[in-house]
Amino acid sequence: MMKNSDGSLRQSMPFQIGGWQILALPLVLFLAIPLIGLMFQVPYRNLMEILKSQQAAQAVNLSLFTSFLSVGIILFTGTPLAYWLAQRRTRLSRLIETLVELPTVLPPAVAGIALLMAFGRHGIVGSGLNALGITLPFTPAAVILAQVFIACPLFIKTAVIGFSGVNIELKQAAALDGANAWQIFQYVGFPLARLSLLNGSALAWARALGEFGATIIFAGNYPGRTQTMPLAIYLGFEIDLEVALALSFVMIGFSVVILLLIKRIFYTSEWHR
């Protein structure tokens, strides 16, 4: 038995192949066959040996460190912005929302050049930092900035949807009881939107982990310093295909885990409604 959207029970139907499934099959196969082909070519016999190599281990460690730190920055700075965007529907908020969404449609190479023009040695901000002896391009900090720039729209968009779904009457009732803006956020907005924030964080982390284009332009591809897993895969494709396949396998594993986690959270929350 399964639940309808109104909470009533309905009889689950046995699996049947119909017209829609047949029409959907070509795209499903197109998405599945490349992944299956990759999985068949992964060097499973010496997979651990490859992943323990200096180049692969450094890439994995750097990717995990920078992506988790990037998500922390996105959570800390993106949550207030998402909450404000969910409360205000003005020309300014729509303009800022468009600005936030822009990195999702920009070519990654353009994002990398934009970061370089802003934070490079002769950039708008970078020139001032350079005068203070602070250099960002081609450092681990550049990797983090690239990841934040590319991944933050996924978190903010998901968080805005979560905060927008909070019943306005609950916030009004809290205000009538004397709660200030921070208390309304802390005890009403945040708890009710926490699943959306968690989903957005997971999506942002997966996107940061897989960031390539902006990173290679702004941070470079220096092993042990700025070479993340996607960059190591790119280099491995030219030099050692087994390294590229092994790291691709790891990234697919991370991505599958994140997607399953998001679906688990979503379906669990839907079932308890």
C-alpha cells in the first residue's frame, strides 16, 4: 500500500511496461550506457594501489578538504541571503536572485576568468590584496573561491524554496508573542526549512566536489597544491588512464551516495507529513 498526496492509502500497481516507459527508454539508455561502460573499465584489481599513490591521494584529500570548507562558507553566508530573499519580493531581491543564479548558466571558463579579473594580482580586489602581500590565484584558497562561486546558487535556490514554504501565519503568531526577527528565524523559519537546507548543502557539496572549469583557470592544476579530483582526472586522461578511471569511480561513488541521501531525506519527510 502507498499514500496519495492527500494522505489516503492507495493500492500499489504491479510493474508494467507501457507506452511512456518505451518512449523514455532511449534517454535512459543514453544516460546509463556511458556510466556502465566506465564501470567496466575501472581497474578494480589495483584500485586501492592507485588511490594510495601520491597524486591520487593528494587529489582526493584536497577535494574533500576544499569542498567541505566551501560548503561551510556557503552555509554561513548563504543562509541569511536565502532567508532574506524568501521574505522580500522586491525589484532589488529579484535582481540579487538573478545575480545569484547567474553562475549556474555561465560557462565555467567564463566564471574562472571573472574570478581571475576580480581576485588576480591586477584584479579589482586582488590588486589591493597583492599590495598587502596576499595572493589568491593558483593557491588552495583559489580552489575554495571557485567552488563557492559555482556551488552556492544550488544551496541558495533550495534554501529559498524551503524558507518560502514556511507558513506566514506561524511567523506572525511568533511576532505577536513578542519574538524578534532573530527568534522567528531560530525557532520557526530554520527548523521548518532544515530539510531544504540539508538538501541544498548536499547538492552544493557535490557540485563543489566536481568543479573543474573555473578551478583550472583561477587555481591552476598543480599536484599537491590545487589539483582536485576533476583536475587529476583531466591530467590522468592524458598521462595515465587508470588513474583517471579510478578517480572517476570514486567521484561516481560520492555522487551516488549524495543522491541517495537526498532522496532518503525527501521521501522520509514526505511519508511523515
